[in-house]
Amino acid sequence: MNKDHLSAEDVTRAGEVLRKTSTGLLLTGRILNGKLELDKETLKEIEKRFPDADRAFVALNSPFDPVSQCA
């Protein structure tokens, strides 16, 4: 993992570490033109865990350091 340039794969790998160690729901995706776009895996997990939900909010925990998650 190159600390100076993180690829989408690096971030995904770090997210897998967080999924294994966290009790929360990890949202992954991207921000494009000021809008949050969640990836398909995240949407499937939300549907599985909260099938009857009709509202949500996203709290960002920043900065996210994928390097330290995979060290």
C-alpha cells in the first residue's frame, strides 16, 4: 500500500479490516458532484440489516486512514 497514493483497492482492503473489527455499519462509496454515492455492497448490507427503514443519516468520521487499518 503506497501511503502517498491510495487506490480504491487500498481503501476497500482497509474497509474489510474495519468490517471485521467494528460493530457499526461501514458505508463505502464516493462523493461525486457533491452527492454521496454508496457502492452496491453497502446498499445490500443496509437492506439486509435494516429492511424496514425509511430514513437514514450519514455521519462521517474523518480523516479515514486506510494505511493504519492494514498495518
